[in-house]
Amino acid sequence: MSDNHPGQHPPQGQLGYLQIPARDIAQSAAFYEQVFGWQVELSYGSFEAPGLIGQWSTDLTPGGHSGPVLWFCADQLLPTLDRVERSGGTVTSQPQLDQGERWLVEITDPAGNRLGVVVAAGSAQPQTMIAVSDVPAASRWYQELFGWRSDHGGPHYERLLSGDALVLQLHNRETEHDHGRISDPTSTVGNGVLLWFGEVADFDDLVHRVEQLGATVVKPVHRNPPSGQGNGPGHREIWLRDLDDYTVVAASPDGEAYELG
């Protein structure tokens, strides 16, 4: 994974090799592999990271709060911090926003080495939540339809993920928690709202899963726009009802139904 070509020496000033103090090499190797995705060669206690190679050593004393601090980049804040804790490390500071551009948070690895995590700050993202009558049933329905996975579970609240991305939250309409009910039981569910999920690569398989679920189809598979009306967005859609009567739209990737001239 190094950016250097085989046999090419790194340029002057670039960090070329890193030795990391360890108390238990296998434990440290598992930590860096699970948290940062490094490639590990346990028989040699060595690793390969983007642009860097190195080795863990029990001959060195862990740095603790002295010496340089190594800051490693990560894609997401919460999943990374969760992996730190699950892999034997410790989160030692609250995340701090630096210049509005990045999140900085200090951690320690299993040996006690002081490290930092850097995550790019993003813009606001949709995290749709809907009120449902049966959270586990709704969760299973959406998991079977889209292939998502549960990130919470239980009768009151659910988070559904696609990969590591949050795509839908489910909340029991009767559960108040500390914010009161999130829906008015006398109002029509989802009036004027479409739960729209685009870029569905396995669209044909999804249509088959719709049939297996016995879901109510509001609009069968159709091209958007209709044939002969151009290529934007040039995908196929199917509209259906979920278990709580919300209108759900699944769309293939834009351009998937491209029309040749």
C-alpha cells in the first residue's frame, strides 16, 4: 500500500519506517488492523499502511504522554472511536473541531501509546427518521428489501446502515423517550412524503424481493423520464408501500436506463 515504487527510496524528509512500542505484539497488531485497516504480518510483527511500513517492538517503552504524537486519518468519527474501544484502546479526549475542517481526538493504543485521530468534517447529511408501529417488523422489512443491516435493534428504536452509512432511523410511534411522541396518531402517516432511495445497483433483484415480501406496489417498474423524453435522470423506479403505509421509492442508478439516440 506504499505510494513508493518497488526499490525506490522515499524522498528526503518523508517518514520512511515507523517502530511502535508494544507490550503484546499480537494485541497491538490486531488494534491497528481493526481500527485503521493496516496490513499485518504477525510472524514478523510488521505492518504496511498507506505510504508507510514499520514494525511493533517490545524492546521500546510506550510513549504515554511524552514524545511525538502520531495522528492517523480516518473516514468516520464514531465508527472509528467504537473500534478503538472494542480493540483494546482508549479514547482519551473529546473530539474537537479544528478550523471547521477536521475533527481531532486523542486516543491510546493497547500498549498505552498516545495517538491522534483526524477525520475530515463533512456537511449536513440526511438522516431520515420515521414513526412506525412495530420497530422490529419494520426493520426486517427494510433489511430484506434493501440488504441493509441493523445497528441498534429493540422494540423502541432502530438504525439501519448501508455499509457504515446511516440510511434510515425507525422510531416507535408510542415511545416518548425524553422528547415526547414524534408523531400525531390522528394524522395521516407520511402525507406528502416519499422515502426515496436511489442508486440501487441490484434493482432487478430488488424488484424480485418486492414480490417475495408481498409489498403493495403503488407504481410498477417504469423509466424516469418516459422513453423518448431524454436521459435525465435516465433510471428505473418502483413505488411501493411499507408496513406503515409510507410510500417508498427505489430507483436504479442514474443513467442505468440510458436511451441511445
